[in-house]
Amino acid sequence: MTAVSTPVPITSVPEATRRAKRRGAALGVLAWFVGIVFVLPVLWMLLTSFHSEADAATNPPSLAAPLTLDGYKDFFGVGGGASPWPALLNSVGTSLFSTCFVLLLALPAAFALSIRPVRKWTDVMFFFLSTKMLPVVAGLLPVFLFARNISFLDNVWLLVILYTSMNLPIAVWMMQSFLADIPVSIIEAAQMDGARLPTILWRVVAPIAGPGIAATSLICFIFSWNEMLFAQVLTGVVAQTAPAFLTTFVTSQGLFLAKVCAASMVISLPVLAAGFAAQDKLVQGLSLGAVK
């Protein structure tokens, strides 16, 4: 017997299409609303940075206040204040060097845990991630005492070592998921051609996992750039970073709101520029392995 299929009503297809369009429009409106909620404080900080201190301190704040560059001039020391360039250069140096060291250490570790997995590799991954569960303030005093005993306080390389150790667990965790998607046959073909492990990592694994490496690099750079607690306690003048320099604007005379907003915008620009430049790699890297 031939099965008789039930005809689909003609009106059901347009109705389903209309429902899908309404659902998509609702999600679009929700996405715009969430985006505006997240961006609005940044826009407000940007507007406040162009106000004078008197206008920035008004309650409620005035949107129609005249704009000025006094906050940025004060931040860059035009009026005779401290220059922010040493702190900014320290932040650039510590963030870049720590990110490079993290990648050099995380790539072989992630390769060993994904392409050539060890026994109970899930326990190893949990151990890596569990090191991030320790509150930062709990390790602050031991690190301070150790750095003081070896005369390593107020040193940029101390921050580089700390940021490398702090970002290494999350980098290994992320890159392991990226490298797990690389076909083992490609690695075996390179080995049959006589390629050694450094060549395989540099010529085969790195190009394939490029988006994942870019996403990991950007996240480690952001974490290093934004870290303030260790930089505030372990540095003084020589190795002071930009976030620690930002806290110097809160003085006994009060909080200079316009100057702080101007400084926050300038300090945020490198991270925003790096994220904007690598946004395609970041999205592609973070989405690796999401769809099988």
C-alpha cells in the first residue's frame, strides 16, 4: 500500500515565516538594547572627560555643558603635573612580554594535552584552571615578602613573571580546545615528512589554530593591561603601570572626575584598538569547536 501524505496547508508556511521574522525582530531589538546598556556608561565617561571639573561635579550632570580639553591636558601633564608616558610604556611592555611568554609556554602544553593527550588529561586541565580560583589578595602578601627579600620590588620584570603565571592557566585551557579540532592526520603527515616538534608547532599547528591563538593573545593582553592590585602594591615609581597611575588622581583634595574620565579613556584606547583590530579573529577563535 502506498502511504498517503497529509497535504500541508498553504497558509501555514507564510504564518511560520511571519513568526520567524517577528522573533528575529524581537531578538534584534533586545540585542540593540543590551548593546546600548553596555555602551552608555562608556559614552557618558567620554562626555564627562570633555567637561570642566565644575561641570563634571554638578548633580544632576549637565549634558549641555561647554566642552573643553582641560581634562586631557591635565592627564598628559601640560599644566606641570606628572607625565603618564612612563606608566603607559610600562603597561605596554609588561602586557606584551607576558603575552608572548604565555603563548610560548601554553602552545606546547596545549599541544600535549590535545594532540598527544596524557593520562587523565581532564584532571590536568582542572588543575590548571583551579589555580585561577585562588583569590588574588590571598597571594599578595607572600609575593610581596618574596619580592622584598630578593630586592625585586618596583621592577617591571616582576610584573611580567606574575602576569605570565596568572594568565598561563586560562591560556592553556583555551588553546587546548582550539588544538583539539586540528586533524591528527595532518600532524602525522608532517611527522612522516621528517618534521620535528618545533617545526610542527610553528609551521603546521600555529597557522591552523591562528584564530584561537589570536583570541587567547588578546584576552591575556587585556588581563595584563587591566591588572591593578599587584601593580599598585609591588611597584612604586619606576615600574608603575597605567592602572596604578590612574589611582594617583584620587587625592586628599578630592576626586577630579573630568581628569579621571579623560585618563580612563586614554588608558582604555590600546585595549579597544587591539580588540577592534582583531575582532574577526577573536570571534572566529572563540567560536571554534562550538559547532560540530
